[in-house]
Amino acid sequence: MDNYTAESAFANDLIDRLLADNIVENNRDPVEWIQREFYIPELNGPIVLYPHQIATIRESLSVDENGLFKYDLIIWSDIKKSAKSTISGAIVLWRAISTPNGRFRIVANDLKQAASRVFDAICVCLDMNKKLGAQFSRTKYELIHLPTGSKIEAVPVDPKGEAGSGDDITEYTEVHMANNAAAQKMWTETTLSPLKFGKSFRLLDTYAGFVGESPILEPLYAAIVKPENRISETYPIYAVGRSFALWNCEPRLPWQTPAYYESETRVLTPNEFSRIHRNQWVSSTTTFIPIELWDACKGDMPAWGRFKEIVIAMDAAVSNDCFAMVAMSRHGNLTAVRYARKWAPPTGGVIQYRNPEDPTDRNYP
């Protein structure tokens, strides 16, 4: 008996025992299980799924006549505050408790991000659902389901340390930000194992990204999210081959109100509003302060004396983000913008804070 045959026999025997204990049988339907077992703080109990979420889960996790998953790539892309990270965590946990010796990894650009979203949603659920939580041993970045031996890990992008693992689910969080060489290499290294074809998949939760700056997500979006690939008249779900995507661009949940979005239009640039609240691809090359915001501030500039106080705010960065500053002065109930400037890093590079040839050059931060 070779190793693969022995492992298969062990797995089948374990599934038989889990079935006898009703551990697997009670978890056949992911929607039913999630709404029964996956606890969230907002409700102090199980999550309540909404129609487009239910339709997406049912289709994306559906199986064929042989009991194999129809899709090995699932993209869950939704607008801000639509519970996409929470639902991704619920899917991972649902699979982990009924997969003998399964391996589930939650990947992000750094360990903090990996542990603070999808993985954290799972940990919060286990803290609240005491009966389910008692089935796990836990460390800061790892969960092990004791009845099945399945392991859930939060890991950073590390193509050398994480290659060739044979995951049952590799969950990528906010993959629109995976834009460096290490992330692209890890995407390649975490390709699914042929030994688990039809029993494993990659799950991505994300917003839209910036055009030309999301080398993993953008080609997937272009290939899948097309009118001819839409498979539902009611919801924005798409499928082609073994790839599936929810790409929702409109508010569908009770707390996503017109008043909330009206407020957000006042504090976000049009591009950022479109990206996070409408899930639309946007260009990263925009004016720091859009003309609409400047026009809304028209008026006479108050006089500014030599000893008048100003407040200077700065948000510094080196790479993958800009460094910006704005200087404001107050005049009674009015404020005046005295200075605003943004410096952006070159593609693949870092912001240079000083001109080595001329330290007094004001074009540098």
C-alpha cells in the first residue's frame, strides 16, 4: 500500500467515524451551518446572511455529481462593510471542522494583516461559540481542530517558507494590494495540488484595486467578470470554467444607507469612494485634492498674520503609499488651507526624502 492509498484509507475511516458522531453530516449545508454556528459580536450570536450572500455561498461551494467542488477559484468582492472577511472566515471554518487533517492558510501582505481580518473573525467566533471553540487548540497564529486534526494558520507572504503545502483552502485577504514580486511568486507557489483536485480551492476576499497595480487580481477580474459569464439575473455572480466571482458594486445591506454614503462623499475623494463603496476599478493617478473639494471651499482667504497659529498634519510613508501633508489655519468658525502636498513613490521603489545633490530642494519632503 503506497502512502497516498494509506492516507486515503485513513481519511475515509476518519470520515466514517465523524459521520457516526454527526460531526460531518450536520455540516453538509454551508449556509445552514454558518447561520447556526458562526457567531459575530454585532448579533451576539450566529450571523444572519442576506439573499445575495446566500446565493453566492450556495453556488460557489456547490459540487458536481461526483461530490467534487465545481470551482477551484472563488473571488468574493464586495463593497465596504459587507462582511466579506467574516464570510470568508466562516467558509474556512466550515471546511476545517469536517476535513480530516486539512490545511487552511489565510494569507496577507504581512502577518498583522493576515491575523487581523479573516483569522480574527474565526477566533472571535470560537470565543463566542463556546461549544465549537472547545474543539480547538490555539496559539496566536494557529488553530487546530482536535477531532479532525485540521490546521488553520495566518501567514504573511513568504514564497520560500510556504511553498508546496497542498492546502485545502488558501484564503487571500485584500488581494488587490498583492502587487510585489514576493506576492506574485507566492501566488504561483500556492497553486492547488492535483492530489486534491475538486476538494480544494483558493478563496479571495477583496475590493477592486487600482488599474495597472493589481497584477494578481486584475487579470482574474478581466477574465471572469464579463457579461457573457454572468450566471444569475438577480445577483452579480459570474463563472467561467472552474473560476467563480461575486463582484457586487451596489449597497444591498440594511446598514448601507443613503445618509451614510452622503457623509462618505464629504471625506473621500471621488476615486476612493468609487473603489471602496462601489467596488469599481480606478486610476491611482489623481489630484491629491479634487477640484470639486476646492470649489466647495471657495471664498475670500482670511488674512494670516506673522504669529497666527497653524496646524500641520502629515501621513508619512516610504513605499506602497504616498507621503502627504496639509497646513490649516483657523479664523473663528472658518478654516483655511494654507498648504497641501503629496509625494508618491515610483513604481517598485521608495520615496526619496531628500535631494542628495541639493538638501534645500523643496521638491522633496
